Amino acid sequence: MTGKISLQINNEEIVFADLTNREILEAIIICKSGNIFLYDIETNSKTLFTQLSFNPYQLNLQIYSFQNYVCIVQKNGTLGMVIDLSNPNFQKLLKRGDYCVEHCLFPIAFYSNENQTFLIHGSDWNRLDITCLENDELLTNRIVDYKTKSNYFDYFHSSLLVSPDAKHFTSNGWVWSPYDQITIYSIEKFLQEFEMSHISIDFEPVDGYNWDRPLCWINNTTLGIGYNKKEGGESKADFPSEIVFVDILEKKIINRIEFNGFAFSDYGAVIGELFFDAEAEHFIAVNKQTGLLITNLNGNEIYKDEKLTSHKYSTRHQLFYQMEGKNQTIEIFELTNK
């Protein structure tokens, strides 16, 4: 399915919309009124599902989707909620501390284990919790003592990413003064030792302002991390961007490839989104400056489209899409030769 599709709902102004990752092609639509609609794109049917628990205009919104669960949060705010698309009566409210939230994405990630679904979520600037959504059981209850430093981690969590086998996750955050630092956690150890079980990735000097950098899991134990040597303070001619392969168990770089699929911040740091298609063994990068680039594991170009600067990528449906708020439409773009 390709082309533009209308999202318009009678007497409703759309604030935000995004695709879910369920098998059917559908979108979650959030309106100014707080109404949340579920839109089945294939059948062109829109259904009022529930009501948002906070003002949708307060801050930019972000949607995370996993199986039947959808988490809607204030992207750089303190509030969020989880809904279950199989149960309109289910709602779980989320709240995190307000310290430096404007500089940190609301940390959210899902994973499943033994037929249960778990939510990793930020509850404070330096604290993550894990909740079993089926019974709302908090699995990480503990006391953080700032005086004795018990369970205290001096780190600002931001975007999270779970490994394909759901045994590890990353936090793409930062520490003072500030500088970015990717931390990695074994979920099993995190449930016992919390943040103190972290592994830090310090692969080269960085400019200090590039948390939430392009990042993807290549396999269960290898990360692909976007990087450019300018971040290390190099002042010579332009350097090609790279994807650095990091083995989280060995805690070392095992490979690096040239990859020119990133945009650059004012500090010369790489920005944009990075995905890995394990079946095709392709890297997929999208950014607002240079559009789309797809390469193989060696960095050889497979496909490029500089016009796709405003599109997102759905790993579930393997397609690109763009939400147009002004015209209240969604444009879907599929690659036939990927």
C-alpha cells in the first residue's frame, strides 16, 4: 500500500499520530480534545478508543508500540500513559521526575518474557523501573539514598533500546559536565542490582552533546553506533561518518564501516535514526538533512533517496511513512527493490 491516506476525523483536530507495530497496518490518532482513535488503514475504519490522561498540547508527544500495548508520553516532559489495544478499559499512568527533562527523552522500552509483557520506564532522571503490565507489578522497587549513594547512579537516562533476544537494553543518555555516554544493562542483573549493574561504552572521545545518537542492535550482543571523528575534536578536512560495531560482552570495538547516512549537529556530531534489518542484513538510516540511505554490512550503498527527509521508518511493516498534520494525512512509501 502506497500513497497518501486521509486521517481526518469529523469535528476533531489531530495533534499527533503514529503507526502501531501490530500485524495490521494501523495508526494511533491523538486529537486536541484528548480523544484517542484507532485507525485501520487497510479497511479505512476509525474507532474512538479511549481518552488521553493529560493535555495533548502541553508538550510534544511520542508513541511507543509493542504488540497490543501502546505507550504515549510527553517527549521531553514528565507524564505518560500505557493503553492496551485489546482492552479499552486498561490504562496505566506514568510519571517521572522533572529534573532536566527538557534535555532527556522520556525513557520507554518494552520486552516480553514467558508470555508476559514488561515496560522499562523512567521514573526519575537517574532511575529506571520495570513493570509487568499484565498484573501491574513493579519489579524494581528500591530506595535511592542520595546521601549514602545507595542505589544512586549519577546519570541522566534518555532513549532506550532492547536487544533482539530481550536480554539487554541500552540507555542513550549523558553525565555531567555534560557529555554523552551509552550505558548497557543485562535485564536479569538490572532486576537485582538496578543501575549499579551498568556497563559503560566509552569507545572514543566525544564532543559532549550527542546523547540519543544513532544506535541499533546488529545482533543480540553487538551494537551499531553512529560516529564521526569530528566529535573527537579533529580539525582537519571532512571525515566520513561511521558505524562503529561494539561487542557489549567483550566491551570493545570489533569493526567499523564508512557510512554517510547521518546528518550533523552544530557540533559536528552525527544525528538521525539508524535501524538494522537482520533478515536482509542492511543498515537503514533516515535524517532530515540527507534523507534515506540503505547499505549492507560493509557500508556499500543499496538504496538512497534524498527526498525522504520527513519520513519515519516502521521496522514492523518495513515501510516509510510521513504524517502531515496540516493536511491530516499519512503518506506511505514502500521499497520494492530493498
